[in-house]
Amino acid sequence: MPPPYSIQTGQSSRGTVMWRSVPLEEAGREFDLAYWQSQPPAARFTAAWELVETAWLLKGRPAHELRLQRTAHHLERLPG
């Protein structure tokens, strides 16, 4: 039996907007999956990075530590 609600979509100045109204006990992950699958990869990455930044700051860590960590494995002098 299909759920007694529908997912609605629209556009705003910030992009795609999706919403639904459903009793909490009937809420599942389908809505979240449908929303994030409708987003382009760049939007997913941006949202994930915002979560990383928020978690980092909540731990009291400085934001400048959130950078790509690289280690040099091989150094070679170029001719010339």
C-alpha cells in the first residue's frame, strides 16, 4: 500500500526544494535518499564538507586545521 503522503518539489533562488508532511512514526529514509540523489555531486560534496566543518568546530578544533594533509614521499632535483 503506498504511503498516504506525497513528496513535493519546487525551485527557489537556492536550488531545488523538496518537502513532505508525514507522521513521525511513518518517516523513513526514502525522502532523504530521493532528495540527495536529485542533487548534483557538487551540492552533495558542499553539504558533506559543511558537516565536517561543523563537527570539527563543535570539538573545539581550529578551522585552519581542516586542510588537505600531504606528506612528501619523493623529492628529486630537476635538471637545469
